[in-house]
Amino acid sequence: GQQLNQSPQSMFIQEGEDVSMNCTSSSIFNTWLWYKQDPGEGPVLLIALYKAGELTSNGRLTAQFGITRKDSFLNISASIPSDVGIYFCAGRNNAGNMLTFGGGTRLMVKP
Amino acid sequence: DTEVTQTPKHLVMGMTNKKSLKCEQHMGHRAMYWYKQKAKKPPELMFVYSYEKLSINESVPSRFSPECPNSSLLNLHLHALQPEDSALYLCASSQDRREETQYFGPGTRLLVL
């Protein structure tokens, strides 16, 4: 089955630094979603991307739908302690209606 | 309003118990989902309901039994679970099955003793 490779698996950064994470797929996706999950909570939708090449921002977050439709990245600018959590990418292709999740990026921010 | 609610937040049960997890949304969504999530792993799809009918069962053991009483509610009935079933159980909903954007509830953390 298809898989999403998400990297890095974890990041430990200083407050104020910018962060970048990405997901790649061996097959084409029509939608990319980025979620953040705090410990013991459900994933919260951050950004949804529906079109190849699309670049979307949500506050300090920016995500792009890769032009090949096989990848997406999420950037966080000027990180703050509350950015700590696990970030998941998820994609959907034409063949099925279900989301495929990446393995997650664990972000830790040092004040 | 993009809220999906789940109860209980925490549940401890023995292997012979019967319990139920509940999920509710009032966004008018017609697709609802159950996921299982182990620590440090992404959510794994269990069941999908579309227009109150079960449309996908990802080969889930019969000790998990989903139910969709109406378009706003989704239950997961648990019976004779195993310790390895301990996990965070997440409910999600979307406009319909073709709508990609899923909204998740806060989850029920289940511990099976």
C-alpha cells in the first residue's frame, strides 16, 4: 500500500527558530492535510491543501502542496514553546477516500 | 464550529467487561470515523460510516462493534478486549466520505487490564 514518509522524525530547537518538515509519497495525492497533536489530545487541523503548487498560510504556519503532487512541506516561523507537539501530514488520492498519515514529526522547543 | 466531542476521556476496563465509547458532532457531517492510535504512532483507521451506514471495516476484530444511531452520533462497543487494545481511540467526521478534511475529537484513552 501507499506510504507517506515524514521527516524529520523529531526536532529539538531553540525558541524563535524557524522549523521545516516535509512529507513525500511514492504516489500522487489530491489533498494534503497538516495536523498538530498535543499529548493525550486528538489531532487538530492546521492547514488543508487541495491544489498542486498551492501555498497556504495560517499565522506563523505555511504549507505547500508540491508541484509533482507527491510531496508537501510545513514551515513554522519564529517558534514558541506552545508549538511543542507532534505534527502529522495526511494525504488522500483519487483511488480511495481514506487518509494516509505520515509517521509524525515530534517538535520540542527550548525556551 | 468544528467540534467533535468524545466521552469518556479516560476508560479503564477488564478483559471481561463491556463498555462503550461515544462520539458526537453537530456540524451536519455525514461521514464519521473511528481510529485507533498507539503512542508515538499515527492514527490507524478502524471504521467508516457514511450516511449512517458502515462503509469500511479495516479488518477490525469483532470485539470492537461500531454503531451509528443517527447522523450526529457514533458509538464503539467494546467487549472482551485484550491488553494490547489499550490505546487512544479517536473519532473524526467530515462533510461526507468524499470530503478530505476530517475533524478529530479529543479521543478516549483506553486501558485494558
